[in-house]
Amino acid sequence: MKKNKSAIKKARQSEERRLRNSHVKSTMKTKIKKVMVALGEKKKEDIDLLFREAIAYISKASSKGVIHRNNAARKISRLAKKVNANTTT
């Protein structure tokens, strides 16, 4: 167990951040999966809405520092490539 006040506070802050970050990452993955399911079912009207929501959430996670900006860019790029490939055909 931590002894001094600063170590106790740092441990508390780290735990709060860990919980918040895991929630954001989990929600981000869920939004991406919803887009993928919509792509599989070929629901064009749902794909556009879900895609925009997913991009917004990924960008927000990146700006808050939950994921690295390059990681966010890669996720958005790959998702956009799949959406564009399925909506054009």
C-alpha cells in the first residue's frame, strides 16, 4: 500500500483514468462493429449514420488522449475504405 499522500492520489487518479479509458475504447470498438454489421447486411441508410458516429467517436478518443492520433487515423482510414468499397458496388 502507498504511504505518502502524493502516491495515494496518483494511484487514485490512475485508476479513474484507466476505467474511463477502457470505457471509451470499448464504446469505440462497439461503434466500429455496428458499422461492420450494417455493411454485412447492406443497410445503406444505416451505414452512413453509423459511419459518421464512429468517426466522431474515434476522433474524440484521439483528442482526449485515449488513443494515439495515428491509431485513430488508421482506424478511420480502414473503416472508410470498407464503407466506400461496399457503398459503390
